[in-house]
Amino acid sequence: GENVEQHPSTLSVQEGDSAVIKCTYSDSASNYFPWYKQELGKRPQLIIDIRSNVGEKKDQRIAVTLNKTAKHFSLHITETQPEDSAVYFCAASVTNAGKSTFGDGTTLTVKP
Amino acid sequence: KAGVTQTPRYLIKTRGQQVTLSCSPISGHRSVSWYQQTPGQGLQFLFEYFSETQRNKGNFPGRFSGRQFSNSRSEMNVSTLELGDSALYLCASSLDIGSGNTIYFGEGSWLTVV
């Protein structure tokens, strides 16, 4: 089955700096890669996603890049703010298989 | 449009008991999946249902089971509870089954086993 590895497990940055979280996946058939943000005590919420026919997608301060050859994708957050502090999960899903396989999460702390 | 609704939100059970958790998906969503989240752990996939049929199953013992009703609502059951079952159980729904369908999570049910 699919295996998703996420790094780093914890990340601390200064407000205004950039943060990068990386994920690798094992199944080359995976073609959908969402990122979720989970604030303390709340549900995971989709913040951005990318499909395999696209190499990069951007939404304001967040962007995701995908390298299908290397089977890895990354989340980039620029100009970080304290409210960006949360746990971020990457996921990969296999065509028509339904279920999403999640990484173990990255706890991002943005220091004011 | 109402989001994914899970009940109960919090519950405490004794070792050996059983528990049933309920999930109402977003209106129109036909796929429901369940995840277990423990402190410091990621999201562990339990199972996924579509059209009242279990389509995928994670690596959990048979004590964990679920079902989906004709209105897409879903329940999961854990029998013979163990202390290690204490976790946040998240339900998620999506429009359809298959890659590329965004999943939306409920607030979760916090289960404590004592």
C-alpha cells in the first residue's frame, strides 16, 4: 500500500520567515496530494491541494510543489504569522482507491 | 451547508465495554471514512464506506467495525475497549470515492478509556 513520509516532525520559525514541509510517497499511481492544517483541539482542514498534472500551485502565502519523478511534494509558507502555528498533514491518494494516506504531521510553531 | 457532524463529542468508557460513534456527512456526500488520531500521532485510517459498502480498511483489529446507512450516515463500533483505544476519532466525508475528492473532517469524538 501507499506510504507517506513527512519531515520535519517539528519546525520552529520566526515570524516573517518561510517554512517548508516535505513529504515523500511510495505509490507512483498516487495523483492527488492535499495538505491539511489542524489547530489545537480542532478538526483538520484542507488548506491547499495539488493534482499530478500540475507541478506547482499557489494560494496567497502558501504554495505546494510536486515532483512526480522523485515522488515528493512540499508545502511552502511564506511570511509566516503566529496564526500559522498548527499541525500540518500531507496526504496522498491512489486513483480510484479512495482512501487517503496521511503523513505523521509537522508541528509548526511561529514565534512572534 | 452543514458540515460533517459527529456524536458524541466526548465520552468516557471503561475497559472491556463497547462504544458506538456516529457520523453524519455533508449533504450529498456519499463517501465516509474514519480515522483514529492519538496524541503525537498522525491520522490512522480505519475504514471507508461508500454506498453502504466498506471499500477500504486499515490495519486495525476486528474489534473495530463500522457501517453505513442508505442516507450515507455512518457509525463505527469498538468492542472490548482497551486503554490504548483512547483517542480522537475523526469522521470525514467526500462527494464520491476515488482520488481527487476532497475530504472534509468532522470535529471528532474524543474517547477516553479508563
